[in-house]
Amino acid sequence: MNIAVYISGHGFGHLAQTAPVLNQLYQSRPTCRFLVRCSLPAVELRARLHFDFELESEPVDLGVIQKSAIEEDQEESITQMRAWTADLDARIDREITLLKAFKPDLVLSDISPLAFPAARALAVPGIGLATLDWHTIYSHWLDANDPVIQALKRAYEVCDLLLSPPMAMDMPVFPLRQSIPLIAAYPDWVDFVAREGRCALVIFGGSSQPPYDLSALGKMSDWLFLIPGAPEHAPDNVHSISFSNSLKAVDLMPHVDAVVCKPGYGILAECWRTGRPMVWVERPDFPEYPMLKRWLDEVFPSQGMSRSDFQSGNWLAMLEGAVASTREFPELDRDGAEVASDTIISLLEG
């Protein structure tokens, strides 16, 4: 069986959703061939996907233009999305040609709009996996009759089935939707022992890290901060870390007391999986934010932080508030990756 997979390069959250499903599919059907269409770095893909695959790395969607991990450029996003959707039919035609050579039995997308018309043209199932889509995001910014919205609508409404884990936006553009349990990576064991006191992992996913006063973290001497690529001049209580095939963010989460992050599916799902409290930085410009904020305010053990407090390094009260929270993550029963994999296999073999 051949499965073509489209993964958005907008941050790491789409890959965080898709990778466990693909790993489960490969485990269940090791003779499957996979073509991955994704512009994320190959090293990041190979760190999360535990099997050989063909890679086509040209971007498969535009997403949203980020000024930083917590700040979107709405005006530039709309400008670039207008240009991208103006050529949508030609882009779909290219995908049809590419997929004809691969001969897929099924196309899975999180959540490129190119995938579904291409799958429909080849008469194979087109399955979505997502907690957001670009039609829903841009519908918060543009009128329903705008050419961008209409182009995205035509592409998404030919999806045969959308699988949605928890924390999903309402996505009515998809005609058939199915809720599934949480999808998140499991931590691998790592030999890590923090010093005495509290420890926080500071991570902002695949977008550029927003600026903040690193020196101010030195005032919180009871906390150790694990920060990817921290500079040599950082305070003594800041430890630089590097992620690789053998060390992922989720691997460190069982060893820390809190995670400082932006609200996004990937990091929230992995904190849920590992039971780690979160200190999250507001992200009011992104249409997904109000929905995620409700989970953070009402369900998860977490504490919000303003952009100004984040930038000034005024984190201590929020860190202590997250650790002291009495809210508990909902219990996880069946793995969403298994449910999604079983659903896909039933479509392939039914």
C-alpha cells in the first residue's frame, strides 16, 4: 500500500500530530510505502518518523506569516495567501502529476488544501488530520465571499473525512468529521538529572523564538532553565540544550517542573501526555488562541503570562502559579494515533 502524506510546514504542531499516526501505520502495516510532502527540515522529520520514507520538500501550504512564535503578521499573511491561492489550480495540477507517479492508495493531509483535490482527481480517499485549517483561520480575517476563502473552501470541502483530536477548532468546511482521542508523542528515557530546586523547559516550537530579557532569569536562582541554543553569556541557572534524533522536547518533560511555551497543539499535547504544568505566553493575534486559552484557563494546570512580563523576564509568579495549580489533565484512555491508524487502515482495506 502506498500512502502520500502532506504535512504543513507552519511550525511543528502539524508534524507532532501526524508523526505518531504514521509510526502506528508503519507498525501495523510495515509493507506500506510513504511519500512525505513537507518543507520542514529533513532532520526534524527523521527524528520523529521511525521508518524510511520518500521526501518531497517543496512547501505544501502557506499557513500564517509569523513575526515570532507569539506574534502573527496578519497583513502580510493575507497578501501572501492571495498570491498563493491565485495559483491554486496550477499547484493542484502539479500534485496530481506527482501523485500519479507514486500511485497512492490514500492521501493524508495535515492540513494542506492541495491534497484533497489531488486525491479526488486520482479517485483515492483523501483524509484530513487536524485541529485547525487555513479556511477557518483566514475566515476570521476575510469576508466569506473573498476569493481566498472561496478557493480554500473548494479545496477543503472535497476531503472525504477529517479526523480531529482534542483542542480542535470548529471546522465546518469539512463535510464529514470524526473526533478522536489525543495524539502526542511518548517520551523516550533520557539520562537527565536536574540540580536541586525547580526546573523549567523553555520552548517555542518551529517558529522564531520571541525576544526576552535572558539576564533577568538569573534573578530566579531557585529555578534552572533549559533553553535550546542558549548563548554562552547566559546566567548560571540557564542550561543550553540541543535537540536531535536522540533527544526531543517531550523526552525532557518528565524531568522538569514546568514548561514555558506558546499556546499551540504540539506543545500542549506533549505537556498533557507527560502531565507537565505550563506557563504560556498570550498570542491574541492568532484565531486559534481563544479556543486554546479556554483549555488553558479551565482545564489544564497552567498559568498565563502577558507579553510584557515574558519580554521583561518577570516569570517567577507565573511559574509558581503553574506548579501550584490544582487543576489536573484529563485522563487519557485510548491513543488517538491508534484510532487514526485503524480508521485509515479500514479505509484502505475495507
